[in-house]
Amino acid sequence: MPAKKSKPWEGRFATATAPIVEEFTASIHVDKRLAPYDIAGSLAHCHMLAACGIIPAADGKKIARGLAEIEKEIADGEFVYTQSDEDIHMAIERRLIEKIGPAGGRLHTARSRNDQVALDLRLFVRAEIGSILKSITAFQKALVALARKHQKVVMPGYTHLQHAQPVLFAHHLLAYHEQLERDGERFADCRRRADVLPLGAGALAGTTFPIDPEQVARELRFAKVAANSLDAVSERDFIVEFLAAGAITATHLSRLAEELVLWSSSEFGFVALPDDFATGSSIMPQKKNPDVAELVRGKTGRVYGNLVAMLTIMKALPLSYNRDLQEDKPPLFDTVDTVKGCLAVLTALLPRLTVNADRMQAATAEGYLLATDVADYLVTKGVPFREAHHIVGRAVRRCLAENRPLESLSIREWQELSKHFGADVREWLSQEAALARRAAGGGTAPANVARRLRGL
Ligand code: ARG
């Protein structure tokens, strides 16, 4: 037996939607999150309809009052969502009509759920970008504070995860600051393109009513009105961009998380996690695991998946709106929550890290970190760099075989390798001097790092 009819579109249908279809097509459990934006959009639409004389002013007032009450019901957790409402747009409209009667049925004049949902999503993305930018700034502040606190600490810089050249720990942290700065720029740039009002597009072709989209744009503070109604209802590239910006941000956080995992291992011992940010093992009593960092790394996979999901949803959609687009919300919401969650937990963790400066410093003694400096020294004596590289390579080979550091070679031993060595090579074998010399560009020289930190 077909179920009872109860849909706004029921006029055209002989029977009600099958329960399994209702369940399959409903998005209310996900898109109820858009409620505040749906109400803000509806309010602006209602004000405009009344101002343009498309609905009676008295009905406009009733609608506005009804929407305000519904907003409160939702905020207070009193609003009852039902699956037959299908989505948040219909749930709110159903409640509005319940509350204020037939006047509520005028709100949807000159509007379709297609431009309505596009509006809600743009409002949501715009707001969430504002919030993510704040989270990024807070995270950057935590990086800067940690860098300031350990401004003098030296660690081995790595390439290929092999000891390469000494760098300041602060310099290393500030590399992440740069990355997050660009992430913020990407989000802000995405916000510019999301900042377009789609309302007025109707279902796809525009509306026959004499609406004033500029008024709605002003009330909702959109920078402009969409120029093409088909594009307005069917495009989600602002979500793709948002998810891409999120994926890149997650990559950066994941790289730092990976370093925290490495650094907190006994092999490195560069940092220790506070007990309340680590987890234990259910079997090994001695374990203290960096699960927070591991999860930041692991959740990055989901954030990438969200981007790929959205691109895949879009790739073969004919213009204009298709119901496939309803699937945009789970990846969007998940990236918002995951990226914000990762930023928040790392921001809370950074100030609590114990930095083991001695371990970092001790690690710089291994791996011939100053070999490049000796080659550079030879260059100052007129030796072509390629040749200098070769000479110092031989010095390293010898020291490796004899298990001694470069600093232990006597002048005579250096001179056996090249006649260009003089006693002044010692000055190039000091870590402090090696750091200080790297002053050009974005080098790790303490003066550079100090200047950068002053500007942040
Ligand atoms: N829940 C729908 C979505 O998220 C709203 C738009 C529905 N439009 C339609 N023609 N069925 O995309």
C-alpha cells in the first residue's frame, strides 16, 4: 500500500514516495547543519520580496517573525526534524507554515531549492573560512611562541632524513609558519570566489518575478550577484577549492605531525609530549604513544578523499542542477571539522612540548654537518666548487674510516688533501660560524631568524 502523500510537490503524483526512497534521498540528517544559513538567506529573501511588492508586507512580517522563532527552536534543540522533511529547506518551510499558516507558503516565491541550497553553501563556506583563518592564525602564534622560547636551539637540518647542515630549531618551526601563511591565503582567495549571491537563479533559468537580488546581496553582504543562473545553481567549484585548500593545509599539518612522531621517538628524543597529550598501550606498560600526531597524519587521508569525492561528483554532471550535488555536504562538512580539529589540537599541543635542546645539539655532532662549509671555504681560496666538493668528500671518507669528526683533522692532514687549506679552515669548522654565515635570503642565520621573529 503506497504511503500517504505529504510533499510540497504531491500535486503531480498519484502516490506518495516509497519509504525506502524517502530514506535514500533524505539529507536532513546531514544538512540540518545549514539551518542558520538557511534562515539568514530566507530572511533576506523575504525582506526583498516584501520590499519589491512581490508578497504583502504583512505576510513578510509574519514570515520574518516565524523564521526568528524557528531559529530559536533550532538553537534551543527543540526543533523536530523528520525524515519526511527530506532536507533542511523543506523542514524549515514546513515548520513555518505550521506556525504562521498560508502566509508561510509565500516565502518560496521566486526561489527554488536549487538556488537556496547554493546560497546556504556559499554562506556556510564563507563563514567557515573566517573561522579557519582564525584557527590558522592561532596555530601560527603557537609556532612563533615555541620558536621564540627556543630561539638559540640548534638541530641537524635534514634532507632525505639524513643529517645535512645545522639549522636553528626556530628556523625549522618557522618553515611551517610560511606554509600555513600560504594556506590562509588560499582560503581567503577561495572566499573571494564563494562570495557571490546565487539567489535569483530560481530552479535554473532565473525567475519571472521582479526581484531585486542586489538588495539580498547587500543584506547578506555578498560582493556580487551571480551573472548566470545555470552556473549559479549547478556549480560547486568554490567547494572544490575549499576542499583543495583544506587538503593542502592537512598536508602541512601532517608533515609536522610526522616530525613530532619521529622527534618523540627514543631514536631522536628531540621532544617529549606532555602526558595528557599522549596515550598508553593496553598491553605494554611502558608505552607512551604520540597518537594525537599520528591521527593528524592519518586524518589527512580523509581530507584528501573528500577532495577527490567532490571532484568525482562534479566531473560528468550535465548543466544545471542534479541531485548528485546533494552529496557535496558530507565531504565539505568533514573537511571543515577535520582541518579545524587538527589545527586546534596541534595549537594546544605545541606550547606543552618539552624541547630537549641537548639532544638536538648532540645530534649535530654526527653526520659531518659542516662538510659543505669546508667546501665553501675552499671556494674562497679560489678552488672551483665541484673540485672543493670532491676534496671534502675525500676528507669525510677518511674520517668515516677512522671514526673521527672533521674537526679533528690537523692542518697537515687537511693539506694532504689540498694545498689550499690554511689554518683559517678552523674558523669554518665552527657550528656557530656556519649558522651565522647563512644570512642571505631565507637562511638559518640567527640574525635572520631573529629579524623574522620580530616581524611576526
Ligand atoms: N537537498 C538538496 C541538495 O542538497 C536541495 C536541492 C534539491 N533540489 C531538487 N531539485 N531536488 O542538493
